[in-house]
Amino acid sequence: MDPDRLLDQLDALTPLGELPRTGWVLRGCVPAESIAAHTLQVAMVVAVLCDALRAEGQAVDGERALRMALVHDAPEARTGDVPMPMKTPALARELAALEARIAEELLPAALRADWADAEARGSIEAELVAAADKLQMLAQALRYERRGHARGVFDSMWANANNLRALHLAPVRALYEALFRRAGRAMPVVISRRTGAGSPP
């Protein structure tokens, strides 16, 4: 470990606590949740889901999952939060390449590997992070609704089936179902990538 390099990296990640999640700002939620506040709650959800999966007898590497959760939005310290509606396929490709370069600069090698694994979504741990990312976002939308923001402002988020991840994992599905129940909303239909058929999640 290079102590000076680590201190520089910590300094470079500081904006995560100051930058708002842009999607909330665009929906009139000011002050808006910061990227760091989002990351903390994603890590919390991941920890709980890891415990739930282990209780079911599933093998899951909790440390790996938490490391992924902690760094999954690290490049946003430089880019800020680019919300999904703004991401055309071309922009998404360019942003992915830019974020990989930023991760290279901002993160120690091992954490950079965790970030890349989270992006690849090739493991159960990465699936948990992807699901927790969306679950936290929807839970925050519900909090904003309960604070008086117009319900319709968030309709597109609740209706977007792409916000449902890793539903094949029972604890993840249960958390989504509880969240949609609290919100008084129906879960959107998920189209199976394998069959092309629609089914209730």
C-alpha cells in the first residue's frame, strides 16, 4: 500500500458526498440525495441480502459483494450522476469507457477489480449490487413521494421493468414485492431474455 496514493484517492472520491443524484434534481427533489448517501444504502441492502441468501443455504461472498457496492458509483466523483433517461446507447458506450478510465485513476487495483466485476454482472455478488442499486432508488422515490412530491413524477421509474433485477433470488424478489406493496403499485411485467415471453415478476 502506498499511503500517499491512498490519501490522494480518498480526496478524489470526496465529491461523492457533495454531488446530488441528478435524477432527483430533475424531478424537483431539492435538496437531493447525494451519491454517497445512495452508496451507503446500497451497501446496507447488499449486506442484508447476503445474510438472507446465506440463511437459505446459498453461497455468497459477502465481503466481495460489499466491496462492489462501495465502489459501484466511484467514477461519478468525476462525471457526476448521469441519469438513465439521458443515456442513449452511444452515450452509454462512451460513458462506460470513460468510467473505466476514471476507475483506473481513482481506485486501488483490488477495488478497481471489484468495480469492474460489478460492471460485468457475472456473479451472484454483482447481481446483488445491481438489484440493491435499483431497490434503493425505488425506496428513495417512495420516501420523496411520502414527503409530498407529486406521485406522478416517479411513475416512469416504478413502471420500468429494467429497474427489476435478480428476481430469481427469493430474498431480492421478496424485497421488491414488499416495496411495491408499500408504494401501492403493481410490479411491471418482466420480459424473459431467454424466451421472450412476458410474465409477472
